[in-house]
Amino acid sequence: MGFGTYVTARVMWAAVVSFIIVTITFLLLAAAPNPDVQRAATQAALQGGDPAAAAERARELRGLNEPLHVRYLDYLRSVYTLDWGWADSRSQPVTTALAEGLYYTAQYSVPWTILTILLGPLVGVYSAANMYSWKDHLATGFAFFGYAIPNFFFGIILLLIFGVWLDVIPVVYDTSVPVFSVANAVQLSIPVFVLVTGSIGAVMRVSRNESAEFQHAAFMKTAKAKGVSPLRAYAYHVMRPTLVPLSTTIVGQLLALFLGSSLLVEKVFGIPGLGRVTYNALIAQDTNLVLGATLAFTFIAVFGNLIEDLVFTVLDPRISYDDR
Amino acid sequence: MTDDASPLLAVEGLTTTFDTDDGQLVAVDGIEFTVEAGETVCLVGESGSGKTVATESITRIVDSPGSVEGSVRFGGRDLLSMSEPERRAIRGYEIAHVFQNPQDALNHCYTVGWQVVEALQVHEDVADETARSRAIDLLDRVGLANASTLFDDYPHELSGGQKQRVMIAMALIGDPDLLIADEPTTALDVTVQAQILRLLDDLRREFDMGILLVTHDLGVVAAVADRVVVMYAGKVMERGSVLDVFERPAHPYTRGLLDCLPGVGGTEGGIPGTLPDPLDPPDGCRFAARCAYAEDACRTGEQPAEIKTDPGHHASCIHYRPDRDESVLEDAGREPTGSDRGADELPNDGVSTDD
Amino acid sequence: MSRQPTIGSKTDGRVSRRRWLSALGVTGLSALAGCSGEEGDEGDTDGGGGDGGDTDLIIGEFPRFGVDDLYGETVARTLARKAFEQSDHDYGFDGDDMVTPDGNQVELDIYHSAGQETSQLMAEYIGQELEKNLGIVVSVEAIDGTRFNNEYWTAEPAGGTDTVNGEEIEWTRPTPQNPGPQSVASNEAWDMSVVFGLNTYPLNPLTNEAFFDGATAAYNPVGYYPEFDATGLFETARQATSRDGLREAFVEIFENLAREQPYIMLVLGDDLVGYNPELNGPSENFSNGWDFPAWHVGDPTVSGSYDTVSAAGFSTLNPLYNTEAGAGTAVGRVLDQGYTFDDDQEYFPLLYDMSTENGEVWTFDLRENLTFSDPYGRVTAADFVYLVQAVHQSDWANTAAALSWEGVEVERTGEFSFQATLETPALLWPQSYDPLLYPIPRALLEPYVESEDVEGLQQDEELLELQFSGNLGAFTLDEWNRGAGTTYTRNDEYYLRDIDEGPDRFADGPFFEEASISVVEEQASRLGALETGEADAAGIPPEQFQSYEENEDVTVREIPTPYNRILSVNQRANGWQTGPGNPFQITAFRQALAAAIGKKDLIQGIYRGLADAHFTWQPRWSTFYPGEE
């Protein structure tokens, strides 16, 4: 199987997975009592009306009295035409809410991801190259510090130092500055720093330990005998094989951090990103928005895993397309 | 670039030590030998006698040594005293290496072509296309079929013999003056071993380069070597032309080794005993403990200085001192080994494919 | 007049107040002869002295438990002994300890909100005071507020009948918060709690009917049976046709509540707000902010930006559907409502003035210089009447104000006037906030009214983005970024500049070129923004009051609130788990508790002085607070 066929197969598989998740979501929703119907019934009861009739009216209004397969097709059409409904907790369409959140999330997660992917392996390989020296210990200490300290706490501390005491960054996130501007870079610097320290630790450790294996590999001696400089040897011959196991770590880690960490950091720094959109939707029991966010994260996760699979095969030619 | 007057490679007093937790390990202890342009010198000895460390010390690619001392003169320049970047310019360009195990010697993440080309492009500013065609030529020359498609294959898609041919191509792409081949056939199937050795010999002639071949297979030595250096426990026991050494082995150790050759007769099953502890080498001759002719004098002082037994033939054994009678060594009554019969045994079926 | 209260007790039915007091063995009858007032306005928390108590126990018409003469061991124990005399069970004191009929020391539990420092400190303080002054052992328990509400505070509505003040009373409409008589109790037993505080509704105390309108009041989780004619007094207040009549009825109610301590009233907390020190305008008043258009930084010239922070985003800015205070502020920058209350808590007309003869028929007089944005034109009475009749009073729109207009008859009486007729007269109708209307153009509403399209109305872009606001607000809305907040530009046409009432500064207001409300969910970040001057105002947590008061970049204001902190004692069947009977049901015992808890130390020690002593169900600045006569 060639690479092109492989990619096609993976993409199709990703589509199938997302479709299965979408379907499961529908079944869960169909099985759960609809809060709107309950609300209508409660209200009717409070006002002395007939709760059953009110519930029936509410069901009718929302098309819930249709047969299951009709509702399912309707639901599928809505999902895939991006007709995700109205987000009551924000008074805007769900897709707009998610797009707005993504717009702000992307502004810090793109530099965050790039820095993590670039710096993590670099520092890790550097650490391995100088294993057990003070440089290694410093890098290791930094990795564990970033890994151990809670992001939101670290964020608040840095915000106090740089925002309040030194007053070099704004405390209130300003959405009105252009994306590509110095002001935006300044206000995003601390959140990105906090996130990078949080995520880089694991990447550094994995790459340090993986590359420790490769830097003593026979092909490193070959490279040396060829007259390859140490820098080039590390950059090409150690880094590349290290990236193979690392790509799994990175994608998994970033996806996990995407929701958890980013929410706390968004809260601390007041960035109106996807994490806060989702969290507030949950708090406000905004069913449409929660569903939309779930779907969005499903697609992101499926896409992330797809990328991981593809990167994996590109990085490690030994992995056969047929086996995975 | 080589001075006709001086040898291509002259190693003198080369000493390589490692710092271990148990103390200082002297892996190579003051060895001396030369390689002339265009000739094949074989470095023989048991496993652990320091052959590999000795060859890797020449261009200092040995892994984290405690120290590498002595003098390694290559074309008149001292490789040990020059800076690392200067040495780097020589590695893979003037002195190339081929290693024992081709399975791990290639990086699994890159195509073989990429890795061959890298060996050239780190030294010469060659355009990608030129480098590619040169590499394909060379891959073809080392006997790999479909060189142009194989160029884009990954190492895991190749057999062991093919990989070793790739390693040889990689070594040759810089047109080196000296090729150091460290047991290049050990890891390979017997049928392939001979092909590789024949290839090396052909290439030596074609590229007019010196080869320093590390082996513990005296059959190989007999087949390809011009001269032989016998090492034992980090010391050179005997060196000389292949005829001298095979016909008139001087050192008891060499004789022991030759006795081990199957079909040559003598005591099959090897020399009794084991290598001395490299962390705590014995006084006197390193081989004394296993030597049938050892005397008390063999067990004191340093390893005996080399003594010329024939022109160009040296041995490190006190029995050759002028005041000694070397004939005691003949007591065993063994016959000197015959000719370089190994050469006749080399298969003649060419080197086109391995599998 | 019927304002003479009827004091009952369970043992002897109806008795007069005099008899009730004498039954307690109170010697200070002379004080009663003067009909209260002996403590007058001096009854402040810093009156000095604690345990002044001896046998001369004076409980006036408006007792202030927990301070001065009505605080301390002697008073508390005297009151407790009186309570025991009325009890069917043989409680008493054994040395310092309060003991049950079995001779065991009385042990009670007290619940506080888990994770809330103030709540926990208060519970611990109450425990110490009750141990010291009444010899009761108190065990302090933390509990999650939601859990307490579901398992302890509320119960399955069961209904039932009971004799209250000698009258047969039936619980015809039981609620989870008042499931029935004292015999109906929650799943989980509990003795005392500081988990919840309640609103005292100072502007419109009639709302307190919900708590105290007889034993069957809508909200009575503790099972309190008033011993005065609460129902009658609230009825009097509801029917009152003059301010004086209203005040008399309320004073009567609040004096009785002070005596009966249905909940042991402890303190009324202040809101702490930090401001930009150069900002002129903020006042330590319940109505703080009503004159915002006159606020300014430094000289009263138009400059700069007024930036505030909000802890939460807004779910909607649609004035018809918003129910959140924060979003109300965000809408208020752009759109004035009908009226507000000034520093004296008096009605101040914004869009319209309201007047009435008897509280039944109210006349709304609109200002004539109000306009919507194009194309909607002038604001007229027709817009308001249409809004009320076709939207608020419709059966499909279900707006936030729908309940406020139930049963109100609205009628246009002129281009700029309309009148509303209430089912029952209400002199404090404006104070209930019910007749508070946003101006919404009729033409904007009409399409939705015709199709009865509630979703369309909720999601209407013009309503959500307040694009019709014309000259009706101090600012115009530039952008509502759902996650980040709102930004505004000064409205140069603001109608308020041309009115006659109010401060002179209104003529040039507002004094800011721009305004913004930023959503900052993290408290530390909000405070940081205040310190660096990025925000001009932000709430301050009590524990950081000290540090901000010393901070010259911030001016802290203590803004009184109507929210109280109370000790709730469970007068239902599952209260008082330590022994037989339930002394919490006896007024004198609740008085003993109130007298045993020192308010001065509570305020200084736990609230750092940032609270007022709470004696009855009104803050001291309320017009209906007793004891000012």
C-alpha cells in the first residue's frame, strides 16, 4: 500500500470514527430527558397548568415526537451542515460561539504548540547530550518544575509579577488589538510561557530518554566516521528517531492539555477562548453549546490522532502502512 | 597528498585508555604499525585484544575515551594533535570507516542514498543531483543491483549484505586514501563474506587506497593481506609481511593462532587460557600466562621491545633477543604453516548480488 | 387601630404584650410605660460594656440583642430560664452547663458553608459564645451549600394543620421551603446553621411577606410560628394608602421580629468596592451608582474611559430577557430604565415619573425628549403600552418582566402618558421594581408579536446589540464580545443632560469618552487590574480589605447591602436533637441565643468592622427601621 492510499484510508477511518461518536452522542441525547421539556412541565405545574400537556407541546415544538430515525437523520443533517443551533448562554449561534473561542484559543495555542514541539525535543536532546552535567540537571529541574507547578497558580504568580508589580503586561486581556501586533504578542507572552513550561516538561523528558538511546547507536559512530559534525549528528541522526516515539507523546499531551490547562490559563488571563466557552456552557447547562463543543473537540481529537498517525509513518519509515 | 618517502599511515606509541569505575583501562597500549599506500594491512587478534579501539583511535572516533596518546601520522600530519574540526575534515574523506555490524550502522530514518550522499556533502559542496548520480554510480560499483531505485530505499528494506555494500559505498564516496574496515564481514552470511572481501580487494586496486582490515579470521588475512599486525591484550605481538608471518611465525601467540586454523593441523580448539584482565595487566609479556615457552624473565618488567626477526618482520618476544636462543620455540616440533592457501579458497563467483 | 400587636404563647393563648413581658419577670416595666425609645439612636454597636446584665432585664419594644445590656451570660441565662419555665420538659442549668432532663449537657450542631472562611469562623465564634454564655456544647460541621439546601433546608411539601397562637392554621400551599407545620421536617436532622443568609428587602419590605406572613409563609424552612399577628400587619401594610400608615405597620412588624428572633439576626454585611482614587462619585450608599452620569475623574470634563471588570460573561443583553445583574449593568450603560432611587432611597425619574393617589392607579408621565435610533423615532407612551400588553402580558413571549405585569391593567392616556391599575393597591409599587420598563420600539416588536415568535424575539440582533438605543443611554454600545465583554462610546445626545432634576453635573454627563466592561473570571486578575489602573472599579474580598485600604492606588468604599447573616435554628420536629422537646420553638430561648452572641466582637473579629449589627429584618438605613421615632 502506498502512502497516498494509506492517507486516504486513515482519513476515511477518521471520518468513520467521528461519525460513530456523533451517533453515540445522539443516542445519549435521545435517551436523556430533555431539559427544555422538563422546564416547560415544571413551569406549567407552577402556574397551575397541566404539566403533561405542556411537556407534549414542548416535545412537539422541538420535533421530539417524530420517530427516532427521522430525528436521527435530522440530527445528522444539522451536524454535518454545521447547523448547530443557538447558544442560549451567549445569545449567538453555536458555531459562532465556537469560532470566536477558537479564534482566541488559536492565538496562544499555535505559538504554544510550536514552541513545545521545537523547544521540547531540542532541550531534551541537548540534555541527553550532556547527560548528568549541570546543564542536564538545570534542564531536568526546569522540566519537573514546569510539570509540577499548577498552571493556573503559576499564571497568577506571573501575572502578579509582570502585570501588577512590574506593570509590563496588561492584566486585562485586550481583544481589540490586532492578532499580529506587538501588543498582542506582549499580552500573550506570559500565558504562552506558562503553557509551554507546563507541556514542555514531558516532551523534554521523553526526548531526553529516547535520544539517550540513539546517541550511542551504531549509526552515530557511522556519522562521526563520515565526518559529520556533532551538531549535525544530533540534529539529523538523533532528533529524527527521537521524534517517532515523541510524536505520540506530543499529540496526546497537547490534546489533553488543550481542554484542561487552557481553561485555567484562559480563566487566569481572561482570554475568551474555547476552554472558557465550553466550561461556561457546562456551568450554564447550555445543551446546544455543550453538544457543539463536544463535537468540536471530537473532531479536533480525531484530527489530532490522524495527524499523529501520518507523522508517525513519515518519521519512521520502518512502520509499514499495512500494519496500522 | 601522501609523501612517497613516508608511509601513508604511521602509528607510533598509540595508547588509548578508558576511565571506568574500577580504574583505568588501557585498551591499546603503545602500539606501532604502518600502512603504505595501496596495500592491505590486517590487524588480527582475539576478540577483546584492542583491535577495534586501535582503529577507532586513529581518527579518534572511539567513544568517550579517557585519553588517546601517541602519534598517528597520516600523510605527514599528526592526526592526534590536530584540532577536532581538522580531524573531522579527514574522516570519511581521506580516511573512511566500514564497521562490523551493518544492521545498526545505518540510521533507520533516512534512505540509504541520503546517508551515502551525506558522507560526501559534509566535505564537498556538491550539488544534490551530482551527489546523487555519484552515489548511484558507487552503489552500482559495489555490486548493488537497481542502484537508482535502491537509492531511495530505507535500510530496513535491505539485506545485511546489501547494507554492508552501502556502507562501503558510503566510505568510498569521498575517494579516501585509507579505508579502515573493522571486521566488515563478521555479521554477514558466509556466502556473502567472500564477496565483500573480494569487493574490497578490487576496490583497493581501483581506488589505489590503503586498507586497514581488522579481522580475527586468519583465512581472510591469508587471502587479502599484504602485511599483518598481530595484537594481543592491547599490545602488538608481531608484525610483518603476510608471507613472513604465515611461513615463519615468530611469536608464540601467532603460532598459537595459526594452529587454530582448521585444516592446518596442530592443536585445534584454540590456545588454552583467557585474555588477562585489562584493568590489571600482568607484568612482562602479556601473553606469558598462556605461553608454553614462558620463563620467569617473561613475567617481569614491561612487554618486551619489538625485535626484528627478518627484514620488516618484528616480534615482541624475549626469545629473539640477541643473547637468547630462539630455537627453544621450535621444541614443540610444529611445522611452519604453509602458503597463503586461503586465497585459493576465495569463491570466484563475482560480487553481483548477495541475495 | 390594629397596630397593637398580639403576643401569644403556646401555653396561655393570647396575652397582651405587657402580660407577656411581666410573665418573663421583667422588672423594667417603667421603660414600657414610655413606650420604647429608651435605647433610642444610641443603640449602636460601640456602646461599650458587655455583661452589664443583672436581674434588671429590660426588653424594650425594639430590643437590640447581642450588644450592651442585652448581651452576656446573665441576660442569656435569665432568658433561658424563662424559656425552660414555659417548656414541657425539665431543662435547666447544672453549674455552668445547660442540661437536659436526663442531666446531660446540651449538645448542638451548627452547619457552615464548606470552604467559606467567614462562614466557618462565624460558626466557631457562635459555638464559643454559646458555650461561654449558655453552657451549650456546640459541634461545628462543614457542608456544601447545595447539599444543605436539598437534604436539610428543604423538605417534601406535605401540608397539614397546627394550632398557632391559639388558632387552627392549615398549610394549603406547602412548598419545599415551608413543607408544613413544625411536625413536617427535612430528611436530615439539624440544629443550627449559618449556611444561608437572606435578603431584607429594605426598599419594599412587603416582599418580606414571603418569610414572615404567618406560620404558612411561602419561605419558612426553620418552622417559625410568629407570636404576633404577622398576617394582619402585612395586610395592613399592603392596604396602606399613605406613607405614614405604611411606615407604622412596618415598624410594628420589625419591632416584633426584633423581639421574636425567628432567625437569630447577627450582621448585615457590606459590599467592598475598590475604585480609582481619582474618581469622584462613588458613595457608601445602597443607591451607589444611581448618579453615574455625574461621575468623573479629576475635573468634571469629558475625558478618558471608565473601565470596569465583571466576574462572569453575559448570557444575553436583550433587555426583554436578561435576568442577570451583571448584564443589567452592561445594558444600563446604553439604555436607561424608567426610574431609579437616589441617595435617600427616594424615587428619581429617568424616562418617566410615576404618581398615584392611593396606590391603586398609577400615572406614568414620559419625558418628551426621548428618541430611539433611526428609523424608530420618538419614544411615546404607545411604545410602553404595547410592550406591556403585547409582550410582557402575552402568553407566548415569557419575558423576564412577565410576572411583574400580571394582573396590571395598562392604558394609554396621552402621547406621553399612560396609566396602570393594580389589582390591589401598592404604595411601594416602584420600590418593588415591578414597573421598571426598558424602552423598546414598538415597530421592532411587531413582527415577532404577529408570529408569536419567541425565539426570534430572543435572538433579535437589534435587541441583543442594543442598536435602537438612540439618546436613551449615557453611552452607545460599540461591541459585545461574548467572552471578553462590552465596549462603549459616549452618547453625545444623552437625554439626561436636558432634564431639570438631579445634580447639575447631569447637564454635561457622562464625563467619559468611552467605557468598557471586561469579563475577567479570575478574582486575582480583577484585583490586579484595579491596582494597575486598568480597571476603575472592582469588588474586593473582605480578607483583602486591609491591604487595599492601605494601598494608595485604590480607594475602598463600603457599600451597605440588604443581605444578612443569620443563625437559623431548626424549630421543626428534627431540630434540637440533644433531648426531648424543642426549646428553639420558645421565643425566650431564641432571645437567650441572641443575647448570648456578642455582635461587637463578631463584627470586629470576623468582619473586620465591615458589617452592621443586625437586630431586625431591615438595615439601619431603611426608612422602615424601627427605633428612630
